[in-house]
Amino acid sequence: MAVSEVLEKYVAALNSGNADQVAELYAEECSFVDGGARPFGFPDVVASGKNGVREAFAGVFQTYKVEAKIVKLNPNSMEYDVELAGLHIPCIGAATCGEDGKITEYIVRPR
């Protein structure tokens, strides 16, 4: 599966509000660093391993409704907008996937 396809599934999982659906896109051994909301004073969301990703997103989804929309899809990254906590957060995310199509590293920064 192409990384761009995985990223499309990632946005759908964000919009589902289901942490298990997000975690299923990740490899057992993975790293996740989301600094997309830094301009708004939010701390980075950092997780290691599939279970860490699940726990991180469970916490986010308990607190916020997340709405994400792809602006531009690239082969290994995407520009996307996230609506969270009443804020419009423009992000860029880059993913690395293993041969099995699971995300091994995902990094998000402000756009």
C-alpha cells in the first residue's frame, strides 16, 4: 500500500474519533510526534509503539472532537487542516511505512 493511501486512511481515522482505528495504521514499534498545534500553545503529542499511539489518541478524542481535511496529498506526506478546540490548525505530516504498509514514524509540524 502506498504511503499516500495510508495517510488518507489516517485522516478518516482522525475523523472517526476512534483511537483503535488510528492505532491500527501503526506498526507495533513506531514513533509519533505531533507538533502541529505549537503556534497555539499546545504541547507536542508524543507516543511510542502502537499502544502508545492508541492511548494518546484516546486522550485526545475524550477531550476534543477532531475534524481533519486533506489540502494536498504527496507521495510520503500531506498538508492537512485540523479543527480542534475551536481552532483551525494547518499541519503538514510526513510518514514512513514498513513493507507491511504500517506507519513506523509519523511527524507533524505546523504549516
